[in-house]
Amino acid sequence: MAGPTVAGPSGGSDQKLPIKMMSDRLLVHIPEKEGERRSTGGILIPATAQISKRLTWAEVVAIGQNVRSAEVGDRVLFSPEDRYEVEVGGLDYIMLRERDIHAVAASRIEASTGLYI
């Protein structure tokens, strides 16, 4: 999967520039289906609702050259308070530092906790 691209300096949609993540940064995307939740009583909770200290899963789209614990395509667990939102090509992404990641879920990782997602 190729990384995201952004419109060129002229702003035209015909000229796209690739994005290179710097240092220990990760660009992640929260899948649409995981944004909203339902309570046990059936009430729809929008993705924008803040629940105290609830961590969120997202898929890694691009990584910087110094990221060692995650790869593109992995799912990572992070706190919504530690994020910077950015729009690229009409899609919303989140910029994170590697140190803001609490867990990584990927098929290449050996099972060590007994938990599966």
C-alpha cells in the first residue's frame, strides 16, 4: 500500500506529492466502522464523544525512519489526547509519536499476553 499524497504547491488536484514521515512519527487512520460505538443499552455514541481515558485503535498508514516498534498496516493503540489531526487528500489522519503508542497488534508479533483482537 502506497503512502498518502498531498496536493502540490499550486493546490491543484492533478499534481500529487508523496509524504515522507519524519523521525519517530506515525501517520494513522481510524477505520470508519470503529469510530462510533453502541452502549449496552443500545445508545449510539459518536466517535467525537469523549470518554475519560479511553484508548483508541488505528491502522498505521506511514512511518518515519526511526520508528522501530510498528510497521505500515499494523494496528496501534493510543490515547486520543496525544494526537494531532491532519487532512490529506480529503481523508482525516492522525499524527503520533512512537512514544505515544501503548500497544501494537500485528500478525508478525509473537503472542505474549494471551490477548487477541
